[in-house]
Amino acid sequence: MAAIASGNAGKLYGLETIADDIQDTSNNYTRFVCIAREPKIFPGADRVSLLVGCDHRPGALYELIAKPTALGINMLKLESMPIVGHDFEFMFIIDMQASVRDSGTAAMLESMERECALFRFLGCYSEV
């Protein structure tokens, strides 16, 4: 058995490191996800990740990404993924530098949830 994990996770769980620096490029990063029944936002969490799907019409994506821009929120990632069974329709992963503890961010997320055909809050976390 083996795992790809941070050095801290290895120490926490008593794992033996068999290889360090396994990335094939210097700017390669791995995300580790904690899945829980109840959402928990830790102090200092300043990244928000979403999975969204907007209407398939001109301007729909623009209207969606204009929301964080209007609040001065830095969008870190916008990645499209095709929706299975729907030709030329996409859902999007959005990462932004924001905290749900900020009332403006929370209101923006609530607005997105109401307006998007698909909305999944993936989490609010800190980059380590």
C-alpha cells in the first residue's frame, strides 16, 4: 500500500516516506481534500472552490464571473468541463481568493446558487 501525501500527513499517520519530490515539473501541486458530513470552515480560510453550471446562452458565463469581480475578489481558476449528454454545454470549476466569513462573499454565493442551473460549494480552505 502507498499514498501520495504531504510530509505532515505522513508524520501524523506514522507513514514511511519512500520518495520525495515526485512531481515532474517544478510548479506541479497536489490538492488534498477532506470530506465531511457537516461543512467546517476553519479560521483563516481564504480560498473558495465551486462547481457551477450556467444557462447555455450568450452572456451567462460573463454574468456569473462578473459577480466576484464586482466585489474585488481575485478569481484564481476557471476551468470548463463538458456536461455528459449535452453537446457543447459545460460546467465550470471556479477557485477564488475569498472567505465565506465575509458577508459580501456569502451574499454573492447565495446569489450564484439561486441563479445557476448547477451550483456545488466545494469548500472554503487555506492553501498550505
